[in-house]
Amino acid sequence: MLSKKEFDAFRKEAELALTELAKKYNVNVEAGKIKYTSDSFNLDLKVTKKEVNGKSFEQSEFEKYCVLYGFQPEDYNKTFTTSGRKFKLIGFKTSARTMPVLAQSEDGKNYKFGTDVKRLLSA
């Protein structure tokens, strides 16, 4: 079976290979977790619409769930700083109980936070 490094490379190549198909159907394709046994593996694919009612899929999902966590639709992409690092609010992980808020750092990595980050949001 493949090594972790090979699984990561396979995931990236699968996303790249699906780029034209994603363009054709106007969707986003993201390769997810790989589950494997000694002789096979499954790769999760997440396919989402690029736009919903004129907004990005991500913004639409944010707006759908924001009130559940005490945020407003206008909070999408607002920034906050914590531990000397700047983040922008991008969404929610609805299955997470303690850290459901998703934010992206300036280097593009996603992180989870508690709902208390709402007090850190800049206008």
C-alpha cells in the first residue's frame, strides 16, 4: 500500500485531474480523507456548487449557519487577531461541539475556534 507521502501526492493529483470536470459542471472538487486497508483505499470527494444565489458556496453556507453560533451574515470574511496572528472568519463545522468556528490564517491554512472569537472581530 502507499505511504503517507504517496497518499498526499495522490490526493493532490486527483484534485488536479478533476479540474476540467469541475470547470465543465461549474463546481468545486476537493479530495478529502483517504481510508485504507492493506490492499485497497477509498478517497472522499467533496463536490460543491461554485455559487448559490449569486454568492460563493462558502458564503452561502456561512450565512445559513451563522445565527446558530451568534454571528451575523455580515461577519463572513471579517478578520480577527489572536496570539499575534490574523485570521478571517470563513465558516462553521456544525459537527464540532467545542470549536465549531472555522477561520483561515493569512497563509491560507484553516483553523478551528470557539464561538468566543466573535468578540475579536474587526468591523
